[in-house]
Amino acid sequence: MERLVVISNRVAVPKARGVAGAQGGLAGALNAALKQHGGIWFGWSGQESDDAAGNIHLQRNDGVTTATIDLSHRDIDEYYNGYANSTLWPLFHYRLDLTQYERETGKGYERVNERFAECVTPLIEPDDLIWVHDYHLLPLGARLRARGIGNRIGFFLHIPWPPARLFVSLPFHERLVRTMLDYDLIGFQTDEWRESFLHYCRKELGAEVDEASGVIRFEGRTTIARAYPIGIDWEHFQAQGASEEARAAEQRLIVSTRDRTAMIGVDRLDYSKGLPERIDGIGRFFDQHPERVRDLVFIQIAPPSREDVESYQQIRMLLEQKAGQINGARSEVDLVPIRYVNRGYSHAELYGFFRASKIGLVTPLRDGMNLVAKEYVAAQDPEDPGVLILSRFAGAAQQLAADDAGAVLVNPYSPDDISHAIRVALDMPLAERKARYEAMIGTIREDSVQTWTERFCADLAATHTG
């Protein structure tokens, strides 16, 4: 295969793999592909500097070359905190009420995408495959084409794509999608998001669209849109599970719960994850079944994210308030029903916590995939597996709850639905738990992040530019 050039907002160097807060399986898979085929991973360094315009930091770690640039305070404010995370992120997660439409942040987004294109262009060789990642860089393909890059360029969206009736609320939405059609291959997490994109191209742009193949023809160019459900790094995660750190974490949780059933949620502190609604559902369960307060303890691990964005500060306060109200009403001197932890843990520790928890609660309001659901199942004991309660609005639901098997699906907006699912999970017999586990584990093992990487790169290599 040709060299691979990966472009993303942030770059994960190989030494960060397995460290709490790193990108985990995705970073490992992309680093492995780069190590195998050669190439460069390009993106923002995560550092702020007003004196670094045009400076590229090149590093080689464990056989992988990374190239990063710094951004100015203005760039970070307008491109990252502004347009990417205060406009595109809420809109793509169906939260029009939180979406901010500001002309200046839109200009900053365009400016930084242009700067990415300017800085990465000299690093690209004629036969390289270029793989651009996520909503931060939607127009980057067009910026590269404008600089004469004729390579095959692919794009993968890690979050949902909204229905056309929501997306058209975005100023200059048509211009943004036109730039995306300069990619040769566009990947989505699920068929639902792919179909929403195809619908927009047909209805709003008047493009010629083949629904079955995902081929889009528009103004002389051909783009292919396909679904590539992302998976976990199975081998790496199982290796973490065999570590002493994982075993210690498992025992630590088992001992601390004192014969109560542990139910766990692990999510970034983000309004798309449905955390306040989840706490409401747990509160409803305790209201409906007060005698079961001594049967269940819920552990919510929620590392902070994007703390400079006001909506994230608000959700942290709301979550702490709701958890505190339930604990205040239901706690005893020797018992607290909800443990809320506002920090991150290593992959090994999470494996141990998952294995010790007989219920996994994954209830996003909207999610591109949600790999926590897959990691929870991957950590279970096949002879005594736990139950996964999963939002029907997570991308993973299409894989993990097919034909009414596997995960217990819930409407994350309904406290009664969440309460009912918790009761079902608590009382589920071993035979049914094992059957549901078996319905999920094969897909999780086989559809790994490495398989995902190989499929996308092979399909991109097979495309023809133009």
C-alpha cells in the first residue's frame, strides 16, 4: 500500500498508548498502520503560541513520524472552542438549543483549515493516501485540492450526521457540504448517518445519488459514502485485562461494594452522553423500588472535557446537583447509592471496573458509536457476564442489539424506561445473560479497530480521483 498521511485535530504519539486520557484503540490502530506503511500523522500540537505561524514540529517515535503545529489563542477560541465545539458538535448531536451561530467563529474555522492545508501540503508525496478525521476538518479536502493535491483523499466522521431538516439551520451549510464532496471516500459510523448525508446531497444539492452503492456525482466529481462501524482494539484491551493493575481494580471495586450489585457508567463529561437523564432514571428506579437501595450501587466515572466551553461547566454542576439530591435522600451511614467520580482512569483499571460491574449503563442521547459499550462487554467473564443497558440512539445499538438479542435497549429520555431496564438487568437469570453476551462478543472481537482501519484504507486505495 502507498504511504499513509493521517490528518486530525490532535495527534496521538505511540508512547501515549494505554495511558489514561489517550485515544486508546484508535490511536493504536492508526499508529500501527503508519508504522506498517510509512507516512505521517499531522495535526495540532495542543499547544498555544502566537509566534509559531508556519512552524512544524517533526518527531519520530517508535517508527511513526508526527508533524504538529501550534495554534494561537484566537485560533483555539474561534476554531476549536467556537465553531467546532459550540456549533458543529451540538448541531450534529441534534441539540439546536445549544448550537451557537457566530460569523467570526466560522471564519476562524475556515482559517485554521486553510492553515492545516498550507502546512501539510509540503509533506505530501504524489502517491500518498490521505485520511482526514472528524468534524474539525470537514473542508480540509477542498483546501488541499485548491493547492493542487490530486491524491486520493478520504474522510471519516466519528460523530453522527444530522438529518437534513436540522443541518440546514447551519449558515452556509451548502458550501460546507460542497467542500466535503472533494473527498474521494467519506466514512460514517452507521448506515443511518450515511443515509442522512446522501439525503441531503440529493435534496439540497441536487446531486446524483446511488443509495445502494453510496456513489455521489456532483459537478464533475464522484464521491463514495460508506458506513464503517469502528471497533475496539481487542488484543490490546485483553492484554490490559490480564495485568495486575486490572485485577487490583476489579478487587478494589468488589470489596468496596460489599455484596451489592455494581452498575457502572464511563463517559466524558458531555451533554451528548445523557448523564443528567441517566441519573434521573436511576432516581426513578430507587423511587419505584426503595427496598432495592441496598441491592445496587451506581458508579459514574465522568472525566471533564472542554472545560472552557460554558455548556460543559453547566452540565458538570447539574450532574453534581442531581447525584447529590439522590444521595441525600437515599444514603445511610454505611451506604451511598451513587458514586460520582470526576476523573479519568487507565484502560487497565477500567477493564477491572467493568469486569466487577454486573450492569453497564451506556445511555447517550446521541452518539456516533460509543466504544465504552463494546469495552464493557469485552471485559465480562463469559461464565458470569454482566448486562449491557444501551441507548437505542448510540451507533453501537445497530451492532449490539440486533434481533432483540444482546444489549437491553432503552430510550435515554425516559426515566421509566431506564428504571425498568435496571430492574430487568438486576433480575436477569444467568442463562439469559450468557445468551445476550454471546450475541455481542463475536462482533466485538472480529470487528476490531484494526479491521476498520484496513477496510477504510483498502477502499480508499481502490477509488479513482476525479
